[in-house]
Amino acid sequence: MRAVSHSLSLIKKMNPTFPERVEAPPKLAAQAYSHLRTLILGRHILGGTGLSEARLALELNVSRTPMREALVRLAGEGLLEKTTNNVYRVRSVSIPEFFECMEVREVLECYAVEKAIAVATDDDLNMLLTELKSLPPSTADDLEHWQFDNRFHSFFASTANNQSLAQAIQKERVVARLFRISSSFHRQVESDEEHIAIIEAVIKRDVSSARKAMRFHLQNLQNDAKREIANQTFRRPLN
């Protein structure tokens, strides 16, 4: 398990501004949850990193009760897991689990984009396209791109007014993100181009092209991950 001091130094670096402890615990718990979630999904805390409830509470100037609530909430989302020693750590996603979740995403997200075509407005689609094209150049610290990516992949199910579908997609996206934060896998430029192709197909109301573009995008993510995994295996020193 990685030392908790690593995560604490990152928390200092991010300069969170928490109020005094007189705030109501639910509000403090929500703030702690939001801050830690951003750090995890922003690839600042790697899979397997231990998180000490007591030390996190001290660092963020909150009592242990709201911190415990934040950690329980993150665990409920699948971002954290509790060890046999009752310590939380960022969940590590295995290679098989990643590819299983991507297979599920293909089914769910191709269905979502098909359903959204009938109800998505041109204004909403053009706004999404404009936001995508205005993103700054991608870097290794791709939180801004990931946040857009999250809105993009949630957009179609939400637009189709199917919250169960949106929640299922979000659950699988968390698994995929956890896999990526523990690897050097990074293909943001290609993803942006594939997102544009999906949006343009939806604007044209072309169901077949939209489904193909979404499947192409999700399969490319898997193919690039396979190449990265193969390269890591190839570079592994011989015993």
C-alpha cells in the first residue's frame, strides 16, 4: 500500500479552502467528498493509495465524522475499498475488469446515443461541440478534458431522459477511469476527434453512423489500452 503521506502532500498542493469546523457536518462531508473525488479522478492519487481517516480529517480541518461520511460515499461509488485493517484505499482495477466494463459500455452507450438522436436539440449539440473544440491543448494532467469527457458520455442518456441508463454508464466510467489513473495510458487528442465525429453524426440524425462512431471510439480506447499493456509487458525485465 502506498503511504498516505503522498495523498496528504497532494491535498496541501491543491490548497482546499474548508470553513471552520462549526459548519454543519453534512456540508463538510460534501466538501471533503468533492475534493477527494476530484483528486482521485484527476489522477493525483493512484490506485492502491491508502487514505487515513484521521490524518485526512486533520489535514482538511474537519472532524472525523464528516470525513468518515465522505469516505463511505466514495466507497459506495466504487472509488475506494476498505481493507481488512479497516483502512480505505483507492481501488485498483484489474486488466480483465477494465475490458469487461468496456464491453458493457459499448452496449449501453451505443443504445444511449441512438435514443438521444430523437430528442437532442441542435442548440444543445452545437453547445457540446463548441465546448469540446474550445478545450485547451491536452496535457498529462488531463482533468479538464476528463470532466468534459464525463459530461459528454453522460449527455446522451440524460438527454434521452433515462436516469437508470445514465447511472449505469457512470458506474462503468468510474471503473474505466480507475484503470487509467494507475497507468500511463493517455490518448486525449484522438478521443477529442472521435467525440467530434459522434456529435456530428447525431446532428445529422444519422442513427447508424452515430452508433458506429460511438463503438469505434470505445473500441479504440480498448485497442490503445491493449497496446499499452503489451508494451509494459515487453519492457518488463527478465528474471
